[in-house]
Amino acid sequence: MPTDPRRPGRAVRRRPPNPLRALVLAVFLLFFVVPVLWLLLAATKTDEQLVHGDPLSAGSWSALRHNWDALTSYQDDAIFQWLGNSALYSFVALAITLCVTIPAGYALAMTEFRGRRTLLVATLVVMLMPNATLVVPLFLEVDAVHLVGSMWSIILPYSFYPFGVYLTYIYFSTAMPRELLAAAKLDGCSEFGAFRRIALPLAAPVVALVGFFSFVANWTNYFLPYVLLPESGQFPVQVGLGTLLNNVPQFNPTVGSLEVQRPELALATLLAITPVLVVFLFSQRFLVAGMLAGATKG
Amino acid sequence: MGAPSHGASRIAWPGRAGHGFVAPYVVLLIAFGVVPTVYAIYFAFTDASERFAGLSNFTTAAADFRFLPAIGHVALYLLVWLVFLVVLVVGLALSLHGLTVRAADRALRFLYYLPGALAGAASAMVWLFMLDPAVSPVGFLLRALGYDTFGQVIAPGHLPILLAVIAFWTGAGGWIVVMYGALNNISPDVLEAARIDGAGPWQVAWRIQLPLLRKWIVYMVILSFAAGTQLFVEPQLLSQASNGVAGRDYSLNQLSYDFAFQNDNVGSAAAISVELLVVGLVVAGLFVARSGFFDAD
């Protein structure tokens, strides 16, 4: 069609906007965003406003303040304790994950040793299995060594992060020039020296990537701590939310004296997601790059 | 860019430093991958006094009145969710990719992706409210459909759809971004050639873009399938919030949990775990072996 006025390559983007397309995109925008917006607003309302007011109207500072006070007084600052627990578990596990994962991914990508291929395949298989698969068996194992209730019973399983090993493996096998290592070897550098002086300084992007993913996975995990930690004082905030939920009279009419109002639950949910939300806002590119890396090599 | 990853190009130092690098990881892999698996198998085949029990734990679990319904629930949920996921994620990614205004498609991708931050218990919390006609911003819609109370909305028959909606809300944005990235990799020349040959947008999508997205769709379906069989937190919280209108043994993982902690029947709990484990292993193994996605060099 030589009369086609559109320039090559950009034609699709020059079409007039298709109203059907715009409508579909707008409907899904509402679907994805309205619940988040509602949650933000709910924390600023009283329970009465929540039921009778416009669902997407803002409440008041005083209601927010009241919800905050009510939430923090629940079991003497339990919410802060839970947030603190989440932070403790997530960050300690993150630190261990990085110390374990980066050298392992590096060795799989750059060095030759016996059992390397087996380890790689095992990593891929375990990585593709959802992490809830082993929770009940893990409980049986931890119970057998009498560690149920110890914080290590969830920190150590969190630290086992095959996806991180895989990401590191991909990163080093595509981004690290082998000549550098060969030169280091010729210069008499030890294998560990080469890792420390050459590979680690180059590894910053993948450290960030593994760090983000591991943190988000640890922070949002529910099943494992739910099964392995028996006492409220040890709960991470995700499990704590479940406890609060049990004390909301509208959801559980048999609740006793520890009543939690719905706006307090909304506020608690907001607090629980804040760290992940911050990570999301600052690292969208990273996180997406990681999802892509999950399916391709380089 | 394929990595030049043949054994020959890997650097071999004399000695065993390679093992030193992987040793801590191998310890964790054994402790939290291999040992629990072995443990599950051991418990699944022994009775309370640790004698070999044949398949009796499996038959006990399978004969339990909650077992078949749980399989049915999970299967129905998976079906609804995977259909949602494939149709809508691909449709939305194609729509976004065809947008004329660059800034709009970037902003939309981010906003679609945002609920991913609410993974886990948080998304279930949000949807408890969304599904309660008394407080939901779409309460008018729920009432128009004839549901006036939370209990009516989450009637057991609705759960597969509701759980699929929750999972879609949390996870779809990430996949949309992935699909969008894959669409960007299709050469504009190919699309232009099709257009010059007279193909409309639908034909371009159907004949060119969809076939090129295929492997990404497969990747998404397989990972989502494996994750979906492990359903736990959403039905658990729905059940808590509805005083049992949504049963506490809706999914297989919930049933396994109840066998272990309510019925004191560790063997049957392990038997269900083993079954779920086999599903997970088979899916992962097939994928690694067949797809070529993960060439272990």
C-alpha cells in the first residue's frame, strides 16, 4: 500500500485512540486502584463514617488519630512488636540470604566443580516450587529438633532462597567478563581473592535485586510463621493482622473485650504494607527486571 | 545474548574453592529442601508408633469427608483463575502496548502493578472489606446483584471466583508488565510488514503478537498453577472473618494443616503434603526439562 501515509514503525501508535480500548483500560484501572485508595481513606474514618459515609470520601485527622491510639493500645503496642518482629526476621534472613546466595550463584556461573550441574538443576526445581509446599513437613522437622517457637525456625527457612541463587547465576554468567577472571588467575590470585576483588565489586546490581526480592518474600510470608510460631509476642505483622481480624466484631460476633474497630484494622493493614510499598515505589524497574530474568538467561 | 557457558570456558582453579563457595547454600538446600521432603515421605508412610503403614495414611486422608471437596475447590479455583489470568493479562498487555500516549501506558502499568505490594494477608484484608456490602465502595453493585450481607457475598459457591479475583488483583500487574516487555521485543518491522499486507489490529494481535507471547504465557500458567495448588492464606482469613461460612478446610493446605494441628494425625497431614509436593515437583521438573527456558547450560 504505497499510499499509506503513516511512517513505518510508528504506525500503530499513530492510530486514533480506540474508545473500546480506553474503556477497558479505565475499568481495570479502577479495579486495581480503588481498593488501595479505599484502604488509605478508611484509616482516616470512624467506623460509623465507614458504613454511612461515601466510601471514597476522606475522614478526619482526629479520626485517624483516634484509630492510631486505639490500634497502638491494643495489647500494649502489640502492633509495634509485630512490625519489629517482621523487620527482625526479614532483615536477618536477608543478610544470611545474601552471604549464602551471592557466592553460590557466582560459583555456579564462573567455576567448575563436581556436582555443579546437579546443584543447578536442583536449584531450578526447588525455585519453581511454591514456598508453601514444604511448610507442614518443615514443621515436623523443626518439631523433631525442638526448635518450634524459636525465631530461627523461620529465619533459616527464609534464608534458603534458590531464586536468589538463580538470579545471581544468570547475572554472573551474562554480565561478568571471563577474561577478567582468567587474568586474575594468571596473576596468581586465589579463587577466593578473585571473588572478593573482582566479582563482588561488580555484583552490586544483583545484590540489590536479590535483596529486594528476598525482603518482599520474607515480609509477606504468612503460612510459615503462622504454623511455626505459637505465641502472639513472636508473630510477624502479617500473622498479627489475622489476630486483629479475629477481634473485629463485625467479622466475629463472639469477640470478647478486646474489640478492634474496622478502621483500626485498615490502619494496621496500611502499616503492614508500608515497607513493601516503599520498596515497590523505589524499585519497580528492579523488580520487573527480576521477573523477566526468572524466565530467560540474559 | 546467550551466555558462552560451556564447561570449557569456566575457570578451573586447582583445589576445591568452588565447593567452598556453594557449601553454605548446599547446607540450607539440604536442611530446608531435602530433609523436609524426606520427612514428609517418612511420616506419610508410618503410623503413630512409627511403624510402616503402607498407604493407610493416604487412604485415611482420601476417605476423609473434606478431602474430595478440597480437591474440587482447588481445581475449580485454578480453572477460573488461570482463565482470568491468561485472557485478561494478555488482553491488557496488548491494549497497553497499543496506547498512543507513552506516559499513560507507563503510569497505567505502575498502577496495575501496585496491588502486588499487598501480597499475603494484606490483600485478603482489603478484600474482606471490598466484599462486605456495608462498607465496600462497590456495595451498590453487590446489592444490585442481590447480596446484602458479607455472608451472602462469600457463599461457598462464590469462593472460586472471589479467590480468583483476589489472586488476580494482587498478581496480575506483575505479569502484565512482563508481557508488555515481551511485546516490546517484537520487531516493529514485522508488525509493519503485516500492516502493509492489510492486517488489522486484531489480526496482528492474533497472528503475530500472540504466537510470539506463547512461551511467556506458558511460563505464567505453570508458575501460577503450581502456586495456586498451595492456596492457604486467603481462604483461611475468609473463613475466620465469616465464622465458618467459608469452611476452614476449603483448600488442601488448610486440610493438611488441620490434620496436623486439629486432628493430631500427622501421617495424613504428611500424606497430603506429599501429594502436593509431587504435583509441585512434577510441574517444576517438566518445565525445567521441556521448556528450554532454563537451559542448565
